[in-house]
Amino acid sequence: MSEAAIWLLVACACGVIVVRRRRVAVALLAAQSMLLGAFAIVDAAGESSALLVGGVILAGKAIVLPAVLAVVVTRTREAQPIASERHPLARLTLALAIALAVVTLMPRFGLTDARAEHAAVGLMALGIATAVVRRPAIFQALGFLVAENGLYLAALSAPGGLPAVIELGLVFDLVVVTCVAGAFGTKIHEELGSGDTSLLGGARD
């Protein structure tokens, strides 16, 4: 994968941390997944079965998952910005500090491309950091999907890649997890009038 593509993947992850509108964050995840899917298809050129798997993954990650999240966003409109959210610059600074620390401390684990290896680790760290620093349930789900994209980048860069059955199973699991997260976020909004997960700290039986 080219250096420009790697930076685009990282930029999309940083965008999810910074942006306020959930629709924009979902679009950034879709773009990131689309880029990964395109890379999978190009990497599989000449191998029809691998090309088919790459196309399924592209459709699953870049179309189905964002579509599910877009439906959730439409059904759980926020009347005003969530007050418990940190300032965007503070969120980005904290997430980048965590990601840089993880990338620096993480030893090499055998990928052929060192840049892709660092980017994969960075995306996983940024995704987990997003789930920690963002308060809306949708952004927390997006954070885990960004982290999974980092894992998928590592798999694409590994010698031989992942077997097709595992890749298809991973996409199925992601669809199920995203649907569950969407239902959970919708229920929080119905009960509390907001998707702010920090409000759950005051919940009582």
C-alpha cells in the first residue's frame, strides 16, 4: 500500500475523533473501509476467489455497516451538542498521544511492509482511543470499527493474507456487532433522550 493511502487511512481515523456530526463520522468510516476494500481487490488481481472475497468485504464494510449506522443516526437525532464531550483538539491530542506511544513501544510482528505495520497498530490504537474519548454511543461503535480496520490492514499486509473463510466470517461478525451496537444506542436514546453514554453512570434500578 502506498504511503499516501496509509496517510488517508490515518486521516479518516483522526476525523472520526474530531468531527461533531455523526453522519460525517460514518462517511469517514465508509471511505476508510472503501480504501481498504479497493486495496484488497487490487492485491488479489489474478486470483478470482480472492477477488470475490475482496468484493464481498468491500460491500460489507464500506456499504452495509455505514448504512446500518446511518439508519441509527436518523432514528436518534440529538437536539443539541453533547455537553460532556471534550474539545475536539483535546480529543485529538489525547488520541494521537496514545497512538504514538503504542506504535513506538510495539515491537515488530513480522509484516513485510513496516509502514503498513505501523499504520495498522496506529489505527487500532486510534480506534480504541476513539471509543474511550467520545461520549456518543455511535462514535464508540465507530471507534471499534476503526480498530478493526487496523487489524484488517495488518491481515492484508501479512504474507499470504488471511484465508477467505476467516475474512468472510469476520465481516459477518462485524455486521452482527454493528446491528447490536445500533440497537443499544437506539435504546439509550429512547430512555435518556440522548446517545451520551456518560449519562448511564447515573442510571438506577
